[in-house]
Amino acid sequence: MERFATRPVITGTFGVVASTHWIASAAAMRMLELGGNAFDAAVAGGFVLQVVEPHLNGPGGDMPALFWDARARRVRVLCGQGPAPQSATIEACEALGIEVIPDDGLLPAVVPGAVDAWLLLLLEYGTLDLATVLEPAIAYAERGHPLLPRCADTIAARAAWFRAHWPTSAALWLPNGEPPAAGTLFRNPTLAATYRRLLSEAQAVGGGREAQIEAARRAWREGFVAEAIDRFCCSTEVMDALGRPHRAFLRGSDLAAWSACFEEPVSLDFGRWRVCKTGPWGQGPVLLQALAILEGSGVETAADEGPEFVHLVVEALKLAMADREAYYGDPAFVPVPLDRLLSPAYAAQRRTLLGLEASSAFRPGAIAGYERQVELAVDGWQKACVEADFAGSEPTFGPLGENRGRRDTCHIDVADRFGNLISATPSGGWLQSSPTIPELGFCLGTRGQMFRLERERPDALAPGKRPRTTLSPTLVLEDGEPYLACGTPGGDQQDQWQLVFLLRHLVHGLDLQAAIDAPLFFAEHWPSSFYPRRARPRALAIEERFPYTTLEELARRGHRVDIRDGWSIGRLTAVARKGSFLHAAATARLMQAYAIGR
């Protein structure tokens, strides 16, 4: 289908990359030019993202990925979501007088997962040596990169807090005592030294690439990195969003006890496509549930910028997100009835709840044996609605009246000439959310904020348990063959935007770039995954580029329409393989994501 697009779809046969920062895309493409594969490229791009988008991800954060291994002809999940520390218990939080885990400081720190996951991917599926893959990230950390406007804004928003409460962050992010201006060359020599030491300790063991990568993983999980994290966490107490100082639960021993791992994907057949996501330790199955509910609903024939399309998508997501709240959690700790949730019979039952008006209800499905979880999910939603009405809708302002900056995420997709595809969504370790560890040049992730402190909930805090992340890469097969890798930043919005993109591309026939550029929307009907977990029933943020008749009809149906700037929602990227050709596209929103290839 012909439709306006800001850029051409990148088309080639050698290799393509799409990511949320042009420098990361270029670094990944360089690995392909050096003879590397998609996994080498993704790792190089991933480490560069830690440098150039430090407000969106960092070495202390987390990273899930889905990929197609052309040699074994299979889809795999890479889990780089670190778990809760061994001393992080509900009882420990109660002893501190904590009713909800904050989103900043040291208290919500979980095991950093991203670096070990990238290194595991390089070890098992890459071909290039560690020095080659790390070289771009080291260079940009040492020599500098042009600071993104949103990164500069984030630092400026937190400057007073850094000066007052987190002096180690002030020392790094406020050169000469002031926030750096957008576009200035920003350097992080301490982070460069951390990367260099990982590399030097790896090379000191001798041997081949595998032995050196394993040595780097040990240096991270058991060596100098874990030791520095342990010293900082044991000796540091910092102010956080709760209005009082706390220490971290995290210790170096927690890093040593965990490693990234590979898993099987969760998938759903949708027409001739098989859509693959992570397990329910992430929100990925929400997209699959929504697709199953929408199949046969009329969304296939509804105009994709019309009110019926938007309405059906939003109402299906309300049902799927309600199930997320009631049922999803780390399956190593709690039973999750995914077979039932993804069954055709269950989808058909849920489809009958798609009404003509915007639903004001919160309706998890009824599954025998899970009644208490449903009750707790509904109670949590009701509380989130009350708090939203009381506190307003701006999530970046905490109880101290301090502007705490935006949190978001990165993404990278790669397809190579060997037949491999990968979609990865690194996040966490945000510069604005936790104090910088001065020996290392980065801060810890705060994904622990996603745990609940109600014991009977599936996402309740427990030692060694993965928080239910919103990070949600996607991989699609067509007639059993690898076709598409895509993703986006956006927290709870990730699977909303990907759902709309997939429907427009797979069902309505828009090409990759047109499907990404088309106007987007998202709902906030369910509790946010992030502190302070507000919900806004029937709220619908929507770009102003939708036809006025669509906006008018959605409001008439009872949606609380919040019209946004026409290019402000979503940061999608995608790569695809079709016959002999490789394709890539990236959003024009924020003017920083880029696709590249040949």
C-alpha cells in the first residue's frame, strides 16, 4: 500500500541495521563490513548505545533479545534481565517501613544483566574478537560524542538533585559544575577505562576469542566490576524518591551467582505469520494475547487511521494488560497459565468483550485456581486510579517536587547476509535514576521498582526473581521462515506501538517505513509498570495527524482523548528479509534513529 513516508526503506543484500541512534547503527554496520554477522553487529551497537544514550540505558541495566539462528534454524530468547538480590525480601522492605519500591536511588537495584548478556551472545553466536567489537564504544567514551538534546535536558533536570544528594553523579554529568549543552562533545573516560580493563583482563588469559570473552564475563561478574559495585553498595546511602536515604540490597556476590541465559520463545500463529516474544517475565505475551483477541474482530478491514481500528486495538489491549497484571511473573517462581491465555478458546471468549464504547472496567480473565491473583490485580488497579486522580498524570515528578527526568529505552535490529536476524531492547542503568559508581563510570539499574510487595501477587518481590520487565523485542516468521525483527522503547507502550506497526505492515500492507511513520497512539488504562504506578482509565494519547473525524468519534465513544504533537509518539525500528533482499527502517521521531545497509 502506498503511503507517505519520511525516508525510503533501506534495501540491500549484504546487511542492514536499524537502531535508535545513528552512531550505534553505523558501529553495527562496521562489524558487518569487517565480515562479522548480525550478532557481532548487535553487540557492538549495544555497547555504543550505552555510551551515546546514557539517559536511556547503561552497563548497569538489562537487555532481552530475540533472534533467528540461521545455522540451527531456530528462534531463541536471550535473557539479560538481572534478578533481585539475595537480601531483597518483602520482610526486609517492611523492616524499612517501605510500602512501595521507589524508582531511583540504590534500593531498587537488581543484578546488572546487559553486559553479561551481550558477552554471552558474542561468545555463543558471534565471530569477531572482543577487541574489535568493543572498539567503537571505547572510542566514543574516550573521545566524546555529540550529546543528544534529550540527554542534555535530562541532566539539567537532575542537576540540583545531583549537587544536593548524589555527588558522584555531579562529578561526571556536570562538567565544570554545570549541565552540558546539547550538541557538545561529551566524554566519559571512566567508562572507557572500565571497557578497556575488561578487554585487557580478557586478553591477559591468552587463548582464542572464546577464552577471552569468558574471561571478560568473569571480570564483570566476579572480578573488578563486581568488587567495585560491592564496595559502593556497602558504603553508600543515598536519598531517593521516598524522601529518605537508603542503601542497596545488591552485593557483588549477587553478580557472581547469576548469568545471562538462552530460553525458548513464546509464540502465536497469526495468519501465515508466527510472532515470537519473551516469556511472561516480560510483558511480551501481551502483544500475542492482543493479536489473538483481534483476529476476526474486524480490525483487518478497518481503515488503520480510522476510529474503529484505534478503538478495537485499545480495547483488546485493555483485556491483555489486565491479564498481565493478574497472571504474569517470573515462571521460575510462579505458575503462569500461558497455554490458557494464548488458546483460541480463551481469545474467542475475550473477544466478546470488545464493545462499541470505551470500557471503563478492568477485566482480567477468569481462570480456575487464580481467583486471588485476579482480586489483587483489580484492587491494585482501583488504587492506581485513585492515586492518579490525586497526584496528576506527570510521571516524572516525585513526592519531593523534584523533576527526576524521563526514563526510556533503546533498541537495535540487525539482519545479515548469512540469514541471521536479531531484535534487542537494552534499557535501565539510567544516569538520572541511580548515583554513578565513581570507579566504573556508570550507575546501577532500578528495575526492582517493578516488583510488588504483596506476597500473593505473581510479580511479588523475591530473592533471585526477575522483575516483570516491559522490555519487549519481537521476531516474526512468515510461513516458517525468518521475516521481521522489530521493537521500540516506551515502557508499557512498547507492545502497544509494535501491535499497531505489525497490523499496519502485515495485515494492511504498508511498507516498513510507512508503517513506522504513520500516526500512533497509546492507552494508559491499566497500572503503569513504573513507580508510582498510576492508571488513567479510558485515557488515550494520540498524535494530531489522525483525521479530525477519527478523534471526534473516539471521544464520542468515551475515550479520554489527549491529542499530542504529530511526531511525538513511538520510536520504532525494524529490519526484514524477503527473498534475496534485506530491508530496514527507523522512526523519524526525535531525529536520531537511523537505518543503514547495503
